[in-house]
Amino acid sequence: MPLHHRLKARSPALPQSAPAFGDHFRTDLRTWALGRVPGDGT
């Protein structure tokens, strides 16, 4: 059984926190990517 499935089975909080982690990751990735655009002026 993959580790992710074992953790989900043992911890009900993991599935609830996964979407929040995904949103936070997307926000950080977007901020990082926009900061790397040349000529952005920031």
C-alpha cells in the first residue's frame, strides 16, 4: 500500500489539510514565478 494511502487511513486530518497545502503551494509558486519575470519592475 503506498505511503499516502497508509497515512490517510491512519490520520483523518491529512485529507482535510491536503487541499489547504495545495492552495498554499500554488500561491507560493505563482509568487515565485511572477518574481522571475524579466522587466516586471518589482
